[in-house]
Amino acid sequence: MALLQLTVIPLGTGTPSVGEYVADIQRALEKENVSFQLNDMGTLIEGEAKDLLALVAKIYELPFQKGARRVVTQMVIDDRRDRHVGIGDKIDAVRKRL
């Protein structure tokens, strides 16, 4: 199981606000029926690495479909194959050590 931290930054939209674009991404993730969690700097998504990469390809297009002229997409994948790691597991591991 892998975790993906995804940040999509639409540029050339005429406004500094990106909430409308983030909401579109959240709706798309709900339709995909994946585990995800919005945070202040992006969205954390849980799944198999190959599925997450395919999902990013879909999400990547959303701001362009809404009229953005340029999109910067940042993603970080943590793919651990020796055991299942889900959203919140890393935080729990640190809290146990505190």
C-alpha cells in the first residue's frame, strides 16, 4: 500500500484563490472511491502505487478543463511493501514514541 501527497497549483486563473479547484479535486476523489484526506497544503491519498499514478493523470487535467492556463503539480509517493501503511499510521507511530 502506498501513500501519495498531491498538491495541484493552477496558475493563470485570474485570482490567487484555488479553493474552487481543490473542491473539484475532492469531488473527483469521492467518485473514485479512494481513501483520502485534505490538508492545508495538499491531499493525502491511499492506494496501490500504480492506481495512484493513474489517478494523478486524471486529477492533473481537472484545472485545465476549468480554464487554468498552467498547472504545477507536486507529488510524493511513499510505497512501503513490507507492511500495510494507511493514512494516519505514520502520525500514530510518532505519537507512540512521544
